[in-house]
Amino acid sequence: MPADFTGELSAKKQRKLAFRNKLDRFLEEYENIFILCIDNVGSNQMQQVRQSLRGEAELLMGKNTIIRMVVTEAAAKNPKLEPLIPYIKGNMGFCFTNGDLPSLRKKIIENQVPAAAKSGGFAPVSVTIPTGPTGLDPGQTAFFQAMNIATKISRGTIEIVTEVQLIKEGDRVSSSAVALLSKLGIRPFFFGIQVTHVYENGSFYDAKVMDLTDDDLKNKFFAGVRHVAAISLALHYPTAASLPHLILNAFGHLVAVSLETDYTFEESQRFKDYLANPDAFAAAAPAGGAAAAPAPEPEPEEEEEEMDFDLFG
């Protein structure tokens, strides 16, 4: 075997060994990992991201076979790393850090460059062609007609009459759409490194979770509470979520029984008094602009809505 070939083979082995050692070290040193999608990302753009993360995080890309092998071996010692393995495919990479995840994610994804549409690729966003002049000469009207785009001739150029959704997000980009965008000089897409998933100190989740605000979390929590309460009421199974509704419903039934019988208790007396003499309650209400007075007792209709029960049912 020639000496130069032996040396080249040895150099490749050394690079692989160095990469494995680096990945092993990162998996031990860092508690947090971003899984990155690097489709359509150029080397210059990658270098800019590396510079913005310098001192805070480490980007690591390599052959998926080697990455999968190293992570699988590490997961045997630390099972919390196992969720990473299925995502080691395609144009992917890792970002290792012990820093603030939201701020680092922002630095990664904000570095984007405009790009033209490519035939056969999947559209990252929807593309809409606005109305107005195109700057193209009338001789190209047939091209727009073939794509069912309404146009007219205005001041010697083709003008699009109605807005057209040319490409939908997630759909393959057709060659005709690429041709039209090229004629119009539109570069509709922006490509950059995307953070798809997050490994945070043993927890693994979709990166979209990081976009949730405190209000979003509260709304989701209370929506869950409402669902639990509704199911509990339907099953007649008391829970902490359904308890307030059960108490209100029970009170409503007691008031209904009191109104239909001679039995009275303190809370039901005001309903009986109102039904006996509603004009007295109307007269007691303060006129507009009068001095502040104690708030009037609520009318039965309002009380019924709040308690969610049929007063006479």
C-alpha cells in the first residue's frame, strides 16, 4: 500500500476520532442541547451564527452515522439522551450550551438570508402575489393566462388585477411558480438555521414550546380545568374543578324548591320578596346622576345566568 494513501487513511481516522471525542466531551459538559435543521444554509451564514454564539454555545455538525453511534453509546449510560436519537437524520446538527436558552435560540434563528424559490422544494411559508403593475411587457400576457392569473394592460405593462396565492406553506414549489417569481424578481423565502427540538437538563420538547408566554400557559391551564369540570359534571363525579358548579346548582335547586313551597331560608327570601313586589325593587334603584348608593340586589334573571340553572326547573 502506498505510503501517501496510508497517511491519508490515518488522517481520516484521526479526524473521526477527534470528532467522536469532541461530541463525547460536549455531551458530558453541557446540560442543554438544541437540535438544528440546517437545510439551505450556506457556510458563510453558518460562520456568522458561530461568531454570534462564541463564548456561549458550541455548534457541532458531522456525519449522522458517527453522531448516532456516539449518542447511542452515551444514552446507554444516560437514558435521558435517548429522545435525541430519532432526530439524527437529514441535514441536522447540535448546539450545546449551558446558557440562557431563549436568548441563544433567538440569535440562531434571527440570522436569515433571502432566497429564491427552487422547483421541487417544499415551501417554508405561503407566497402571495399582490395586485399592481408587474413591469412586464404585454407580450408575456399568455404566461399569466396559462396560470389563471387575471391581468390587464395598463400604461404599456401587465398589471395583476386580483391578489393570487401562488404557493401554500408545506407544498412543493412548481416550476411555473418559480418561473413567475423569477420574472417578477421576487425572492419569497428566507432560509436560516432552525431550532426544531430542545434537550434541557434531561427534558426533551418541541422548540415551539419556547414561544409560549405566561398568558398562553394560563389559558391552556384554565381550558384544561374547564374540560375537567365539564366531564365531571357529565359523569356526576365530583372533583375540585366541578365543586363550585355543584354548589351553585344545588343552591339553585334549593331556591326553586323554596319558591314553589312555603319553606323559606335567608338566601331565598329576597327572591320571594322580588316576585311579590317587583315595583319596590325598581323604585329603590337610584336615578342617573344621583349620589352614590348601595348597589341594588341583582335581578333574578342575572342570578340565574350566573348560577347556570333553571329557577323553576
